[in-house]
Amino acid sequence: MSGAEIPGERWAEPVLTGRDTQIAAIGAALAEVASTGTAIVLRGDPGTGKSALLRVAEARARRTGFRVLRMTGAEAEAGLAFAALHQVLWPLLGDTRALPAGQRYALERALGVRDGTPPEGFAVAGAALALLAHTAAHRPVVALLDDLQWADPSSADVFRYVRRRLAPLPVVVIGATRCAGAAGRTGPEPSLIQGEDGSAEHLPDRVLDLDPLDEQQAAQLLRTLHPCLPERARRRVLRAAGGNPLALRELPARLRCPAADRLALPEDPRTAVPDAARRDGAPGKDQDGADGPPSGDGCDPEIADLFDELPLGERLGRLYEDRVRALPDSARRVLLVAALGGTFAQHVTVLRGIAERAAAVPWAEVREHIEASGLAHADPVTGRLTFRHPLVRGCLTHLAAPAERRAAHRLLANTLPVDSPRRTMHRASAALGTDDELAALLHAEADGVAARGGEAEAAGMMARAAGLSADTAVRAARLVTAAAMAARGGRLRLAVRLVTAAEAEALPGPPEPAALYAFVVAYTRLQLDGDPGPSVDLLPGALESSETGGGDGVDRAGGSDGADGLSISSPTAARGQRAALLEPMLFLLIVVAVHTGDERAWAAAERHAADASELAALCWRAWAGPFDAGYDVPRRLREAVAALPADQETASAWLLLWTATAVDAIGEHDALWSRFARRHAYATDAFIDIVRAHDDFLHGRWDASLAVSRRGAETSAAAGYAFNELLFLYNAGQVLAARGDRAALTALKPALGAPSAGRRLRFVTERLRGLEVLCALGHGRTEEAWRLARRLVPPGAVPPRTPWFHLSLLDWVQAAAGSGRRAEARRLLRAVRAAGTAHASAQHAFLVTAAEALAADDQDDEEVQRRYEAVYAFPDAEHRPFPLARVRLAHAAWLRSRSRYEPAATHCRAALSTFTRLGATPWAEQAARELALLSAPVGPRPPLTERHPLLSAQESRIAELVAQGLTNRQVGERLGLSPRTVGTHLYKIFPKLGITTRAAMARALEETRTTAGEAAPWPAPPAR
């Protein structure tokens, strides 16, 4: 809170105590705007000074020539789509002529200043960003967003979109929001940083938390604000305020102004504190110099208990209760209208009319009472009523009786134009009982809001329409429709509550529309519980109903005749709903099939993919195959994205993004991804982050992948989104396993393994086993890796319905080859080639090529070298650094076993560099050990010209090293073999030489050479 204003300046800024860090961050963001755009969020409990800091930002920005845009969230407008965005962009609407026609029309339609077909997807967000960029090209822009916790969800989505793209623009966005869980918050969650249930979602560039002031700062602020407060009262205020600046400002006034139903104690002139002493904060003195009772203390003996027991938001709200109760009824009614009516009702002209028409009291008299109370102020310049603090609005609403609130809504409805959507909403809020005509109007308004992209707001409107409906079937159908809107708007917990209410209304049967009900239940259960069961159980039947036109219509309700899957009307419209639901249901079923391998899900998706759109069929083909020579999904995907119109249905964006995931093409082409990000961001940010984190892992951006995955897992866990949490944890596990962090991977298993197994998510459970294989390989434990790997696939066969198998292919083959089972590895690879896996994508083809190099017959030098060269010649092989480095390390070991030291060292150094950069420490240690074996020779080692007459060349090498006293592991390190392979060779060597122990090896070699006239053995590998 401010202590004072800086005098003598046009744009004076508050002087704040204890907020130096936040002020410095704001100043730095404004100073650096020429080089980079920035987003800052001020987060704190009510009364911690967020609005005061925004005033500091505004003062500094205006003094330095910024264009300042402002928004103040209001609970009354939290259900109005794009209401917050309207406040921000209204001053710029005159500049929309500079935008391309498509963007201009999208923005003007969303803000309600142009009629026409509503925009789809994120066209509004793109247009808003373009308008800000156009304005910022002439002068820097700062957008100040206060009370973000009450911004409508549609505006919140736009703010998030803009925030992610600020860096190249001279734009600073500074938002203020309450902490998650702050008392008194009843509206939507903070838009820039928080999602449903207050979870921190997609944190901006910087979040500045406003903690309570410490004891010294609080005392300083209290002395500045109330220099005459007696010492005893000062101590009580400091104790009760708990470092909250608003409480420090307001509590002393409460001490001096007791509640109306209690008498204030008159000040005794004998104990009065002189003015000078009051300014020093000294206690009162009587004429003898003894301590006397401080003035004002004791006027409200309940204050300590009151503020010690109540939550912060509520206890601060109580600070205004006495003032509200003390108002005349006419003034209190007018203030209640202003609190419930949002920005419209805060215009003085509107309030004047309401006061004189409804309260029959002159506006001047009402205004005098309001301003005398200090609860609000009518600004003569702007012509608007401004509340002293947002808590005043909450206090007015809380204290009003239900009948008073309904009366206020009726006044607002009668004041608004007949065709205003807000009029219908206020009429609905004022209604008691059922009203089918009003329900139909509200239903139509909800459809319109949803069509403009405001599904979350439309859900509340549709739910209210359900409450106004007399017929139980219609009421249940509208609740299902509201649940679908809430789900599409990202309010999944609200969707669950609405579905539960619909089920209760529809008893004893399930609610209609059946297909919409099935989709909402399947989607919410998968997301919130991580349970794919409802998708498998309900969606196949719903898809059948969509094709056969089963009885989903509920024709007793009014509403728009749109085919968006969210309306209830005639049988024709019901068929349109089912058709519109086909692609979302098919998409969800493919997602479930991929993650579970459930044959019922695969079969149902296969049956209906051919009847869906071309994009849905492409998505199905990407995941299900067949992967033959005619498989051209990557090419068709690029063509589909290039041809996708700006107003394409949002379901298509989901399908294309999921198709790109199937062929590992999320980051393959920047143009492909930027098109998704620019126009088709309907998919939740979490879904996008999941697929991007996986792509970052594949392409060696491990730090970014791990950071996004850890943050996403924490966010999803806090919000209760179990499915997203599992996938984020899995992505984190990929990086941990590749880095050989066994402890972290082990710690992750309880959160991944058991929950996934219980929910039949085979993708997660089998990939977790694959990650254990990878981790064991990093530590050189090939036998352990093989024991785990052999459980992944049946011998010599590609497991059916496992589109994730290619991610473990290289690990499986390396475990098999490293443990002496190259024949089994080659058998599996023949099956992989026959299945056409290499046709699926470039990533699939590269992994198959790399695996074939590791599994090649090490006795056929030409074949081995050819396989390795094929890996290095693969297009963009360097964009897959981790598997490429593993191939280089294996190649180096093989080259060393062939005494080709120089090329071996080259590959080994390249592998070591990559492993080090990725943070794959165990792999880097393997490469370092291999390089140590190669570092001593300055030239090529003399090749083996002759072998032992009784042994093969490889057996001869192994026998010589064993004769020197080396263990199987040491021999394997020298020759690039696993200890098991060395043991297999020894099993054959012993009978050939007629020995049974290792100790007899040296004499047996000497004797057999002497007998056969064998030459001296070749040089042993020199020591380092």
C-alpha cells in the first residue's frame, strides 16, 4: 500500500514500503523494452499492494512515453467472454484497419463490434497480438492487468498466447493476481499463471510474490500512515495485521471508529495526548507523568480475536462491513448494483438513473453518502465509480440478502438494451423457479458465446439455463451440454460436477444426448483420473450411434440449430451434433488405443476412421499403419498443414498434432510447428508441452525437456490432472534414464509403474521397463539390460498394437548384442523390416538402421563397416545426437578390436563430446574408458597376420589376453565385447586347447604353437 504520493509531478507514483525488489523488476522491464518484451505477474494475498505496484508501473510508463493499456477484472464479468480483453484493446480498436481483413474481422466479432460468423481457434489471440505489435511499432506498450483472478477464461487464453510471444515486441505485460487458494476468490483462476484449481500453469517470464512485510517494514509503514497512533494501539495493529499493508492502513481507523451498535468511549481531556506526542507515537501521560490509557484503545475489544481467528481475505473484508451497514438503504442498493453490474454499472450516468428511478433519491444525495463512507469514489474526469478496494465489492455482495441481490439484477436487466447478452444473464440471475422462455434465451446466448470461443463462460450460462428448465429431460440434456462446454473450455472439474448433476436428473437411465455424454465422461475421466476405461467402454457405442443416428435428440428444448456438438434442439440438429462429435471421439479413441494397446479401442477406431474426415483417416494411418512402401504420412501431413485454412475446426488441430507425434515430426520442420502454434492452439498447453518435451528429448535438447516435464508434472499434480502428470513424468524419466540417473529413475517408478498398470496404460508401463534397459546399458550392465529387455517383446516378432516399440528398439538390440545374442537381435530386426517399421518416419528409419549396425555379424568386417557407414550417411543423423553417439561408441570399440586405432579414436571423441554435452555421465565414462585404451599408440597397431592354428581369429585374440591374466570384463573392454560373449568364446576355446582352467591357457598356447611351428604372438594392446 502506498504511504504517500510524490508531489509536483503529473504522473506521481505511490511510495511503497518493503516492495523494492518488485519495483526494481518493473523498472528493469520498462527500461529493457527496446531489446525484449517481458511479462511479469505480481502475486499475493488481498491487500499486499499489487494494485499500488501497478500504479507505480503506470506512472513510470507514462513519464517515459509508453502507451498504457489497463484492465481490472471483476467477478460480475468473469462469465462474459472476452470482457477483460475488451478493456485492454478498446482504446486500440480504431487501429484495427491496419490489420489484415481476416484478423480485423475476427477481433471485432469477438469483441462484439461486428456481426458475422464467429472466429475459430486462436484467431482472436493472433489478431490481438498483431494489434499490439502494430501499436508498439510506433511507441512502446505496457498492459496493466489487475485482478487477473477474475478475468474471463477466453481473455485468459488470449493473455497466455500473447505472453508467450512477447520477446520480439516492445511490449511489457504486468499482471496482478491473488495467490491460489486466497480467501474470498470465487471467480475463475488467475489467467496468466494459473489454471483451473489454482495450479501454476505455464509460468511467465517472472512471477513476483508479495509476501507480508517484515516487522520492521510494517512498523515503518504504520508510522508513516498513522503517526498519531498510541503505542499500545500500534502494537495491537501490528499483531493483528500480520504484515498486510491494507490491514495496516485500515485497522487504526476501525480502532477509532467502533461498530454502530457499540458506543465509542469519549476521549478524557485529562489523558489526551498532545499533538506532538501523537506524532511520535508516544503513549498518553497524565499530569503527573504516569502512563494513562491510550486514546482510542479499547473502543473495539473484539478486534484481536476477530483478526486472529478469521482467514486473511475474509477478515480484511470485514474491515468494510461496518461502513456498508452504516450506509442508507438507497446508497447501499446503488453500490450493490455497481458491484454486480461490472464496468457497465460503474458509469455514473447509469447509477444516476438507477438511483433516481429505483431508489427515488436524488443522485447527489446518494453520491454524497457513498463518498462520505470512503467505500467508493465518483471520478469527475472519467465519469466512473471506483471502489476503494476489490474487497468492497465482495463485502457488498456477501452482506446483501438473496432478495436484495435479485432486485439488483432486475434493475440491471431493465437498464440494459433489450438485445444485450448481459440483460439475459441478469434476468436469469434475478429469476426464481423455472422459466422455459428465459431458459431458451439463455441457451441461445450460451451457444453464441461458445461459438465465439468462450466455452468456459458458456458452460455457466448453459448450466443456469438448465436450472430454469421445467422438464427434467431437457434439464439433464442442458447439463450435459454445459459439461461439454466446460470440458472444451478447460474447466474439467466443473464438467464433472455438471455431468454428475445430469446423471441425477436423468435417473433411472443415463442422460441424453448419449454421444455427448459418453464423450464428456470419457474425456474427463482420462484427464483427471488417468483412467482410459470409460473411453474404451463408452466411445465405441457412441461412434456407432453417430453413424446410425441413434436417439440422441431432445426436441423439447429451445436453442440454436448449430452443429457444434453443444446444442439441444431438433432431431436434425441432433444428427449434426453427432457428426460434429465424430472426429473428437475418434481422436480420443486413438489416443486411448495408443496408450493402452486395447484391442477394442483399436478395432473401434479402425471401423470408423474410414468414415471420418481425411485428416482423421490420416491420423489413424499414422498410428496403425500398415507401414509399407506406400506409407506416406509425413508428406501428407505437411501438405495437410499447409492447406489448413485459418478458420478450420479445432478438432483438426488436435488430429494434425497427434499425427505429427506419431511420425516424430513435431520439431522436424519449424514451419510445420509454427503453423500449429499460430493458428491451432486449441489443444491444451499441457498437451502441447508433452509432445514438445518428447521431441526435445529425441533431438538432444534434454535440459529443456526435463525442465518442461518437471514443471508440467508439478502443475498437473497440483491441479489433479493424472493423465498429463503421468506423461510428463514419463518424459522426465526418458532424460533421467538416458543420463543413467538410477536413483532418480527408481524414485520415479512408484509414481509411474503402479498407477499405469492399474489403469491399463501399457505405453507407460512398457516404456518404463524400456527406460530401465537404457539405464542399465549406460552403466555397462548388459546382462541386467538383457533380462529386462527380453520381457518387452516375444522372440523374433514385433509386438502387435505397440506403436511405441521403436523407442526401445535400439536398447533391445544393444542389450542382446552386448550379451552375446547377436543372432537373436538380427532375428528381431528381420521381423522389424518385414513389418515396415522403417517406413513410419525418419526417426523410425534411423533407429532401425542404427540397430542393424549394432547387431551386424562382427566376423564379417565388410558387412559391419557397411552398416555403420549407413548410419552416418543417414539424412540429418546429427539431429539425433544420443543414438548417433551410441553407434559411434560401439563402432569405436569394434574398430579397436580390428586394430584400427585412428578412426576408432575419431568416433570415440565424437561420442564423448556428445555424451558430455547431454549430461549422460555413465555413457561419457564408457567413452572415456574406450578412449583411454586408444590414447597410447601413435600409429596403427600391427595387424594380426596369422592366427592360432586351432582357433579362429577372434578366439586367438581372446586366448592371448586371457593368457596375460585379464578377466572376461577386461578382455571385453579391450575387444569391444561383452563379458558374456568372451565367456562363450572361452567355452569353445578350452576343449580345442585341451584345458579346463584359465591358468593353463598360456602353456597350452605355447605348446600348440611350438608343435605347429607357430610364430610369436602379435603385440598386446599397449598400456596407456
